[in-house]
Amino acid sequence: MSCWTHITACFSVETNIIAKKSDLRKQVKAFLKNAPKITGSERNADVFVNVQSGFNWFVSYDCEHCKYKETLRTVTIDGEEGQECDAPDNYNCSGEYQSCVVISIQGDLRDREFNRTKEEFENFLEYVKDKFHVRDYTYNIEGE
């Protein structure tokens, strides 16, 4: 007879990555591909990444992500050095970014026991903490 252990977890994570939301999600998912697994005999726990809504970074002149970036050049005006590009005068080159993600875990793990699942969860958590700032998290592990 099989035994089952169930895990549900949620992390609020500051990545400090300034990128479009889709790129942020891809970068975090790529990082998590090498994370320690939370295992079951039939399948491992699922890990999901969601970017929080809104933005927490604002850049007034976001030349690094601007479509006119390749035309950026240094100029001197009245003895002051600055930069200009080929963007039209009315072009909004500001950028709004969200660097926070929510990582969630859900698993119905066959043939696993509480202690092993808890250890695997803690290894996963430490892996995430080595790269990002985990602002807070919650988890629940239950066996049948």
C-alpha cells in the first residue's frame, strides 16, 4: 500500500532583476530548473513562477531597454557632457519594472514521508535564498 505526502508552499521573492515581466519569469524559471527537487515516486512536486502585478522600479530614462538604444551617443552641450539618441522628442523612454515574483509549490507525492519531503523543501528554499531575497514564505506538509 502506498503512502502519500502533500506539500503546498508559497514564497514572496525579490529577484533584483530589471527586465520585462515575461523575461523575468523566464529567467527565474531557468534558474529553478537546477533547483533541488521535491520528489515523489510517480512525479515530483510542481513549481510555478508568477510575476507580481504592478511595478516596483521606475527608470525615468531607461536607455538600456529602449528601442533607440543603438543610436545612443555622447554629446557636449555648453561644456556639459550628456547623451542623446534618435528617439522623437515626444517619445516616452521611461521604464516600469516588477522585480518581485511569487514561487509556489504543489505536490501530491507518492511513497514519501514527512521528514524526507521537509528536508527536500528546505534544500529547495536554501537554493532560492542563495540567489534571491526571500521576503517571506509559508508551507504546509501533511501525510496520509
